Amino acid sequence: MKLQEIKNIDIANKKVFIRCDFNVPVDECQNITDDRRIKSALNTIRYCIDNDCAVIIASHFGRPKNGFEDKFSLKPIAKRLHTLLKQDIKLAPNVICEETIEMASKLQSGEIMLLENMRFEIGETKNDPILSKTLASLADVFINDAFGVSHRAHASVEGIANHFDINHKAAGFLLAKEIKFFYHIVEEPKRPFVSIVGGSKVSGKLEALYNLVPKVDKIIIGGGMAFTFLKALGYEIGNSLVEEELIPEALKIMDEAKNLGVKFYLPIDVVVAETFDAESVAKETTIQEIPKDWIGLDIGSASSLLFSTALQGANTILWNGPMGVYEMDKFAKGSIKLSHAVASSFATTVVGGGDTADLVRRTGDEEDMTFISTGGGASLELMEGKILPGVKALIIEE
Ligand code: AMP
């Protein structure tokens, strides 16, 4: 797969439409509490400004329901962009209206204009062809740098790209890095290749498991999803999370791993609690002795040791999903220990998924990971082996 990249097309002096993902968290007073998503788009924006482009930026933000709503306006984002770039940001009054179109047509090279929240237009999430055509008409070149939303066929992500030929559209630096890293890791891994899959449910990761099992040397399962596998093997799992209807799938995955010679690791002990809350009485137990009515909320210390040992000698590690309810300190130890083990390995380490990325930041292991993916849903779809709709239109046909 060859992706068209911004550095390989001629953008000098052009009017460029950049789709970014500025869907940042804000507090009740609309203060941005984490501006990493804005910062990670700066490379592409600066590159366009350095190439004398007139830059039109678009993003979504939150989930507005009925057109323009002040609390979903991109005003705070325009302010933060201004602070970071130290230049004027012209905020459009809406997404598409007469004034916006006029602003875009008058935009000069070196200037930046920010369209209002894409989701103020109901056609955005419906991939409305008229909306995507109108957005495309604002610019000469389309750049997608919104990895976090590239798994969505939305008008400003997918539809718009169809109005540009391959020399006038490309992936921005952030999107290109995410995609190239991921394909390189999964399609040409340095072996042994170990994948760690955790999180709440098997259903959410089923396709990823089917895609990964034939590609990896070892697979490690933790989190709530481990209990469906343990139940499939006949263990009593108390009141732990289980998807009974997926027991046949769990058996099928374990069978496939066995047939392919893939080493399949499940927890051998767990932390169980009487109730699902941070103050509950908790204890560690082997998987053979999970008490009836108790809930498994983390992997135990023997499993942490087992998983760390399984990681030794790995050359590639791909991790998505926590080992337990890491949001509660009592059930975070398994995830924290695994984070340290992954970070201290000599492998190329790729962390995907919003929760796992959040976890490795909290454990202070961020700097020691090779790559942390910025998109939750998008990185999961890559693990599932899918070509993201927002990326498909940027592939160079060979
Ligand atoms: P996911 O979105 O599927 O990656 O799952 C992440 C969520 O799984 C986190 O919010 C964790 O709290 C939750 N989780 C992890 N382990 C368990 C468990 N044993 N029981 C219930 N939820 C869990």
C-alpha cells in the first residue's frame, strides 16, 4: 500500500484544506484540558504556511445535535491555535454559508482560516455529497491529517477526497506517520511479535483477534475479556464480565492459535472484588478459586510476572487494552506493571487505543514507548486489518 503524502505533492502557493482532529477535552468552562491533538497537527499546518499556502482548517468537536451551538463552537480551539502558532486565526461564522465562502475565496497565502465545527452540518456524518463537493470547492488541495476520525466515512474526511486527483490530495504528517508505522509493524514485524489485547469485552476486539492471530508469535489476553476465554475453558468466573454467546468464538480463536503454533496466554490469577467499586473488599486468587459472586477486576501478580516473562526476547510488541479496571487504583496494578514491562523491553513497542494511551501516560512510560497511536477507534480498525475510509482515497494505485 503506497500512501500519497504531503511532502510528495506540490502545494506551494496553493489554497489548502486541512482536515484535522481537534476534538479535544474541555472542562465545564470550555477550557481545553489537553491540547495534544492540536499540537500534533502543527507540523502539517506550519509546513503549509512555510510553502506560502492559504490554509483552511476543518475539524469536528463534541457531538452537537441541532446545527450551531455556542458550546460546541471552535472558538477556544481558534484561540489555542493562535497561541501556539503566534499568528492570526480567522474563525468562520459557520461551516458553509455565503460569508464563509467569501472568506475562503479572499484568503491570502500565509493566512489561516478555521471553519466552524464540521458537525454543525448534519450532512457531515452522513457523508453528504453536496456538502463534500462544496467543501472541496473552497481549496486546490486536500490534506487529511485527522487520524482519529479517518475510520469514519464523513463528508470532510472521505467524501471531500473524491473531488481531488491524486496529485492534489495527500495524508498530512500525522496521518502518514500513524498509517506507515502501523502497516510496517503488522505486515513486516521483527519477530518474535507479541500482541497484548485487553479491555472490557471480547466483542469489541473480536475482529482484531481474528486478524492478529495468524500474524503474531504470541498473544496475551487480559482485562474483562479474559473471563470469556476462561469460562470457555471451564473455569468458574463468579460475577466477572462474560459474553456467553461468544464462548464458541473464544474456543475457535484458541483453537486457531494452537493450530498455527501461536502461544496463547491467559491470566493465571486475578484480583477479585465483592462489588464493582473502588472501595470494595478485594483479594488475589488463582483462576481455579474465583469465589462465586465475586468479580474479577484485574490480573493478579503471578499473571503480571507470567506476561512480563512472555515479553522477554520480543522484538515487536503491539498493545491495545488495559489488563483491568485501571481507572480505580485498587485494580490498576496489573496494567501498571505491564506498562513498565513493555516500556523496558528492547522491542519496537506500539500502543493503540485511547485507554491504553492514557494509561501509559499515567505510568510515566510514554517516552519509553516507540509509538503511541493518537486514535482509539481508528487504531482498533487498523488492528482489524481494515483500510480506513479516510485513507483509502489517498492510496496511490500501482
Ligand atoms: P475497551 O474500551 O474495550 O478497550 O475497554 C477499556 C475498559 O475496560 C476500561 O475502562 C477498563 O475499566 C475496562 N476493564 C478492564 N478490565 C475489566 C474487567 N476485568 N472488568 C470490567 N471492565 C474491565
